[in-house]
Amino acid sequence: MDPGHAMFSETLKAAARPAKYFVKPEPDDLGVKIRCRLCPRECVIREGEMGYCGVRGVLDGELVTFIWGRPSSIAVDPVEKKPLYHFHPGSLVLSLGTIGCNFRCKHCQNWTISMADADSAGFRLLESEPIEPSALVEICRRHGATGVSFTYNEPTIWMEYVLDTFHYFREHTDYYTCLVTNAFISPEPLEDVLQVTDAYRADLKTIRPENLVKMAEYNHPEKVLETIARVAKSGVHLEVVTNIVTNWNDSEEEIREMAEWMADNVPLDTPWHFTRYFPHNEYREDATPVATLRFAERIARERGFKFVYLGNLPGADGDTTCPKCGQTLISRAGYSAHILVDEPRCPACGEPLRSLVLPERKN
Ligand code: SF4
């Protein structure tokens, strides 16, 4: 027996399900090793070991996921909390997260789940029995949710469950599906999930390799950029979030570089949210100055972005207004939204609002 094999407990082995997205090279002198291709990190994993995200491993010569159907967190949230401001505004969305992540952001506000892994106490944070997608539909019905989202930690790392859930929802309900993600995913699973997701809420954390290394131990931000650019072309609803973090991605130069890249690669009516960082976990710099957020907002607007929002900032105006005449289209207070339009068009001046996806009205 491979010495590493004993690392997996009987509980973990019982939870294992076949994983997708890998290449399986020839065994070498040390035994089998499998390259995971779910995200660009492309971990090479040996028998009894976990990948970087801490939830996928090699068991009996096969790549497996240990977390199919096992959330650590499940709640019904306003969709504005994701944040998604132009997608079914005012709706409730069933929200699920598990443990693990393919990044290691030192300021992660959900670090207690994102930095846990399945091979330790982390597994005890999860549902003891897997939840079938059909049961998620029932939870939506009971709580008035009209969609399902994978959020809280990085959804990519349990893509097998995300895909099974989204396919089930597409086939059996008219509820929407959405991802809240760091966009660090490989092209093949991205194409698969784009077939069944209605909204993709992507982080643009940094555009600089030296900054990504500090938070993600990975130095190719272009992998994230490629994902965002691909989603922008796919027809799937896209909103982008940049959490401006003190003394990390908050230089004027980097904010300008991000705005340049965004303007060249995504439509200018894509909602772009700048959110305020607060100290979490091991990152203890002061909260983002309001002036820095206002600067980012100004630069994005100067580059032509029509819908720029500030988040985690009490008192910030979260209303959606017509970029042409200024008419208020959706008014917001906290996470509640009041929709003032019947169709994606300004009622005052007729400006089309291509990035606004409204819930269907049921008479
Ligand atoms: S999904 Fe996990 S195991 Fe697979 S390459 Fe990414 S970090 Fe590694």
C-alpha cells in the first residue's frame, strides 16, 4: 500500500465521489500521480494526497472529490448581497458554500471555511449527509428563493456538485443559477458551467503578478483575466467585483491598469462593484479609505463604465440610475431593492439597459 494512502480517514473515503477534469499520466517509481485540471494551478497529486484546495485527492488511483453535496454554509440571501445588482434585483437566492479554496487571500472574510480542508477538522464543518439537488429545489420553494448560487467560498473547487445542481435546476425548475467566484478556473470546466449558469459574479482582485503571488501563491493573473473576458463574450450575465485592499491592490497605477483592461475586454455597461476591505484573518492593515474607493469609482467612470457601485460602505448610493438621463431605475436601501422599471429600458428617455435582467412578472 502506498504510505500516503493511510492519510484519508474512513469517513473521508466514504464521502469520496469521482472527480472530473484531470489527466492521468503514466505511473512512475513512486506510484500513480494525477494532474487535476479543474483550475489553472494544475496540482499533481499522488495517492493519499490532497490538492492545494484541500478537497480533492487521489484515492485508489482515481481523482476524487470529498465534498460533493456537503455545504458548510447554507442560507437564503437577497441577491444584492452577492453582490448582483442587475440580475433579478430584489429576489432571494439560495446560497451554498463548502470548505477550501484555490486561493489563500490573507484578508479573506470567510477564512474559517475557505482555509479549512477536508482532511482535517474541516470535514466536521460539513453536512454529514450529502444534499441532493432536488432537495435544494425544495428549500428554494419553502423559503421563497427564485434561484440558487454557489458562494461564500470558491465554487470552482466543487464543480462536480455545481454542475449537477445547475443541470437539475435547468431541467426541473424555472429558477435561476449563479456563481460568485474568483474566476480562477480552467477553460474546459468554464465552458461546461457557462452552459448552465445564468449569472457569473467574478472577482477582479489584481492585475499584477507580484500581488497575486502574495494572496494566491500564483503569479499568472492573466488566467483570471482570460476567464472574465470569456464570460463577457458568452452571453451569460456578468458583474465584476474589485475589493480594494489597503496596501495591496490600492495604488493609483493598479486601479488605472485594471480600468484599462476592463474597458478593453468587457462591455462598458457591465456592473463594476468596488468594495471596501476590512481587516480579517491575518491581514491587519486599516480599512480602505473612502477616498480610495471614490478614486476607483471615478477612474472607472472616466473609462466609460456606466454602472459603478461602492460596497461595504454605509451611506453609499446603491441606486441604479439611467446612464443617459439620470432617472432612478432601481432604488436600494441596504440589501433591499425597489424596481422602478417594467422592462430593461429607461422609462424617462428610452435608453436600452442591456445589462439589466429583470425577474419575470407573474400576474
Ligand atoms: S481544483 Fe484544487 S486540486 Fe484541482 S488544480 Fe485547483 S487547487 Fe489543485
